Amino acid sequence: MLKRTVLAIFIAGSLASGLAGGFATVAQAGEQYVDSTGYAVSGYDVVSYFDLPQSSVGTPQQSPLAGQAGIAADYNGARFAFATTANRDRFLANPAQFIPQYDGHCAYGVAQGGKVPGNPTLWRIVDGELYLNITRNVVGFWEEDIPGNISTSEANWGGLEPAGASNAVIPSFESSAPVAN
């Protein structure tokens, strides 16, 4: 219960404080969460998630591929990087199939009523949709009831979507993507 309270305080504080005191303001592009890399999903290749095996619930997922700065495409006001031109072409054929839900924000945060960033290394694909979470602890809460959390997130998203993208940084995370070509 204490961890949930801490998460709720983080989400509320992030939304209300303008992210002063330890959080830097970062770039925003359209609806997508974009961090200091300047890329959606912190420069990771969104198509690569769909080619990776998923770990069992409760087990960390394999990291997605880092995108390359020279292999990129724009969608929904944000720049996405890809590991290969083939992945970029797959994305361009149907971008909505690959982008993370909730514009790259944490799925559990949306279930809790807020927009906080999603960590691209903390992911799960459910029914063909990519979901991100903000921290390992949050992944545990998310995985306690994935269908219920998705249902709550969907109910909350209509009211949250019109708000601007989060301008928080992802705690304890630095992206190694995109890589230079």
C-alpha cells in the first residue's frame, strides 16, 4: 500500500508542480511523450517490440532495439527512430499498429488518472497493443490486473488525452537511443 501511495504522490506531484525540484522540462511534440532525445519512445524502434518474445508476467522484458538517427519518420507530431529501413517501412505502412498506447505515457499512470512518461524498456504487448510503464515497481502494480488496468486506463484516457504531453523525465533512466549512423 505504501508503494501505491508513493506512486500516487509522484503522479499528482508531477501533474501539479510543473515538475520543479528535480525534474527538467523536456521537449514535447504533438500528443506523444518525447524526452530529451527529441524522439518518441526515447529513440527506440517501436516496430522492434513486436518482433521480440514476451517474457512471462513478473519477469523483465527484453530491451527493444535502439533506433538510428538517420532512419526516422514523423508521425503525430513526433519523430520516431528505427533500427532498420525495413522497420521504418513497416511503420509507415500502418503507424497506428506500432505506436505505444496513451501517446507513450505510462499505462498504469493513466489508470491512476495522470499522464507520466513511459519507460521504453518497461513494456508489454496485450492484444496487439504496446503499453509502457514508468518504473519497475509500477510494472508490478500493472501486472497485478492487466485487463482491469487497461479497462480503467481506457475509461480515463478520454479526459486525459486532450491535455499536453507530460514534461517529466523518466526516473532512473537514460536512453542510449537513437544511435548515430
